[in-house]
Amino acid sequence: MACDALANEFGTPLYVYSATEMRARLALFQKAFSFCPSTVCYAVKANSSLAVLRLLGKAGAGFDIVSGGELERVRRAHLPALRRIVFSGVGKQVWEIDAALDANILLFNVESEAEIDLLASRAKHLAVQARFALRVNPDVFAETHPYISTGLRQHKFGVEIGRARELYRRAARHTHLRAAGVSVHIGSQIQSVAPFAAALERVVDLARDLRADGHDIRYLDAGGGLGINYTATLEIGKASNAQQPSPAQQVTEYAAALAPALEQIDIHLLLEPGRFLVAQAGALLTRILNVKQNGGKTFVVTDAGMNDLIRPALYKAHHEVVPVQRSRKSQALVADVVGPVCESGDFFAQDRMLPELSSGDLIAVLDAGAYGMSQASNYNSRPRPAEVLVEAAESHLIRRRETMRDLLATERLP
Ligand SMILES: *Cc1c(COP(=O)(O)O)cnc(C)c1O
């Protein structure tokens, strides 16, 4: 179904996803890493809608979760995938650890000394064995937005790689813990593969040392973070697009960068891509409420706001904005595309060349499949958008639009 028909049927703002594209992206990873035993554990936080999880789970994905809520989502979406879960995060609570132990997940990515002890005590309490990997911080700099860079010594994530052997040694004293892997994740939206290779090299060295120390290390978790190109427009022949590698080339290059380190060791590789699998499979459809002039500037005001898609406000992220119905040939105005939320940070594009647009027109904010709906909020008491999953000629409403009743459901007047 065409986007305008979807917007008419389900209303706006509306997230629209392509099932085919998500499956194809997962397959790119599965194929590129077929040279070693590997499992792609999709990072749930990128887009945690049940239908997305089910589609990826059925296609063989495992999952990287960061909360008990995400665990519950995987349980509801695709039960067999519970055994392919890795649980990351710097602040796991007791109930979350217990739920994950009860689900017999594949691996806990432990991020501190204190968490080792907590995991050990919960595993003992439940009389089970907990498989864990220490998330190490390789002190590798990856060029990306500071909010999503995670692999430097001064970041809150993981433990310094130099302390890892000592921590594994300490953990070995706990009879309910099994050191099963080593894990790393250096950040998100990383464009160059060099930092991934550098980080993995350090982690492979550590894994070999740990094996020499007597630990049964079977898994190496290389994390996620492969970036996408948010400036690729649909226009052919733009100079800036000529050098852009295709997604398939990007994954091939990524695998080639990790291969030399992996050839040094016989191990099961875990990968945690989030954004790369879903971002470019989704768009946010929004209708123009009005076009206004202020201080010599033109503002295109849409019915979607920063509560629906916060990436531009939070990370100064770039998203292409295109009209749905009209030809994109006539670049008629330079405008800011803004939402109705009471914040000057509520924009999707600034000083952008756009075709003539008027109230009632439908536009699409592209590459919004990752960190879009999963970061949506009710700020300004706005109901969150609906989501549609398109599969060939069929479209399925996978989340209905929130109602006023949903908005007020948890509140009580004293
Ligand atoms: C966020 C996150 C990911 C996914 O990152 P992307 O940039 O979406 O690929 C993977 N692993 C961990 C531990 C994360 O926190």
C-alpha cells in the first residue's frame, strides 16, 4: 500500500516499516559472518516493537537486551529466542537478573565487580548456573556523537580491560558463575570499521589469556554500533552519494575488518547490531499542519514532534525529509521542519531545501526505524504514534495509536 493510503487509513504521525528490508539486513550480517560460528543478537532498544522482534527472531536472530522489560518483550515475541539472549547494561536490578536467570538466557554481559557478586548471589539463591561475559572497555576512540560513544576509559560502561583477568579470577571463586565469554561495545553510529577491529583485537588477546588462565571462554561478543548513512537521499547522481557504500558493502567491509582478529581464535562470535538492521527500514509519516513565516524564516509545522522522534533534538541527528505525494524536483523553499511541542529543540530539519509545501501535505522523515518509536514519549501529553509493518502487498497495524484513556490510565487523584 502506498504511504498516502497508509496515512489515510491509520492517521498521522505514523511509523511505517518494511519487513522485507529488516530481514534483508539481518541476512547481510548472517551471511557476512558465516566464516565463523556466529549469532546476530539484535539490540532490542533500537526498535522494541513486538512484531519487529518476532520477525527477526523467526529469521534466526538472538537478542541483546538491557532491561527486564525487553526480556518480557522477547518472551512474548518469540519464545525460542530466550536462549539466544545476551543481557547488557550497567545497572541491572535484582528482579531483572532473576527473570533472566529463570529464562536461562545465553549470557549476562556483566559490567562491574559489584555485578559479578550480585549475579553470583542470585544464581546461588535460585540454584542455577549463570553464564557471564565481562564487558571490557578497550579504551578505543570511535568518532561519533559524544552521547553514543561508550568505549573510552572515562565512560561508565564496562570495566577497564587491564583489570579483566583479575576479575575473572575472582569470579571463578563463585561456584554458581561460569565465565563463558568476553564482551565489548564501543558505541553507536560509528562510520569507520577501524575502531571495531582495534577493539576486537584487544578482546581476542584477552580471551586467549583467559583461556590460558583456565577459563572456558566460548563466546566473544563484539557489540553493535555499525553506523548507517542518514544523508543518502533517493536522488540519483548527487555527488555526495557517489562514494557512499551500499549496506551490503558496509557489512562486508565490517566483517573483513573483524576477520583477522577472529582468525586468531576458535570461538563463537556474537554481534549486537541495532540501528543497522532497522533504521533504514522505517519512516515517520507526518502531515503538515501549517506553513508560517517568522523573522524572515519559513517554518513547516508538522503533526509529529520531538516526542515522536527525538533524534534531531537529542543528538543533532540529520534525517532526510521528503514529500510523499509530489515530485521532489522543484526545490522551492528553504525551511525548518518543526513539530508542535513547546521547545525550540523540536525540529526535524533546519534550513532545508524543500519543494513547495502547504498545509495538509504528507511528508516522510526517512531512516526513522531505529531509536524512533523506542524513544518516543508522551511529552506535552501527546499520545504516541501508531506503527504499521508492510510485508509485500500487505500492511499490518502492529501498534495502535494511543488514546486519551491510555494517557491517563496510570494516574490517580489523591
Ligand atoms: C545500543 C547497544 C547496541 C546497539 O547499538 P547500535 O548502534 O544500534 O547498533 C549494542 N550493544 C549494546 C551493549 C548497546 O548498548
